[in-house]
Amino acid sequence: MMAEGRFREDLYYRLNEVTVRVPALRDRPADAIVLASFFLRRFAAEYGRTARGLAGSALAAIRDYSWPGNVRELENRVKRAVVMTEGPLVSAADLDLAAGEDEGKSLDIRAARARAEREVIQLALTQAGANLSKAAKLLGISRPTLYDLMQQHQLGVDG
């Protein structure tokens, strides 16, 4: 619009003080899990449903899916799952996602331990609502240890 003379350049620079770049959800798998948990709690309360959490298959499917529709797709899938599921846990099938595949995963014991550790930390953060003290307590470790593990696995405060 500035190039066409339909928007004043000085006004653009006055309004554009801070630019925030947010990567796509596919580039933030831990965020997808935290967001899914948030949406689940919100929709369960809003619709009076019994869904209380995400099953392991759902966590794996959310982590492994590429999310071409970004956050809106995640929100819609979780909403549909919360409304349609009868049990306390939402599964990958409820989300209409294939459960995480084990094919192609390294069989190296160190890599498998790292994957398992990362997944259990993500699960604890999700169940604790991203509260680090609660997550550390769930994991049976201290908060400083949790901070170290999160840094080691490149996990943000939000999972």
C-alpha cells in the first residue's frame, strides 16, 4: 500500500515499532501439546463434557502431525474431540489423527531414552498446566533439575 501511495510511510514506521515473528505450529511440537491441553480444558468446561486429558496416543499424534492448518486446525480438532468423546481421555482417534508411528525411530538406546525423557517432561508440563513447580513434583525431581532437563531437550516454559 505504501508503494501505491495508499498508506503513509511515516505512519507505517510509527505503528511498526515491534515486529513479532511466530513460527508455524509444525515447528513447535511442544507448543501444540500445551495448546491442545488448554483447548481441551476450555471446551470441556464450556460444553460440560467429561474429557479431562489427552491419552498417550493423542499426545504422540499431536506431536507428530504437521499442522497445515496451524493453531486453528488444532483448536477445531480438539473441540470436535471433546464434544464427541465419551471417556475421560481424548485419544488420537478422537482427534481424527493417526497415532504416532514408531517406524523410522532410531533404536539407539540413548536416543530412545532421550525421546522417552522428553515425552514424559512434556506430559508432566501438560498435566501441570505449564506450572514448573507442579511438573517437577509430578516427575519426582527438583525445579532446578527440571530447568536443566528442559534446556537439555530444548523445551520452552510452555512445554
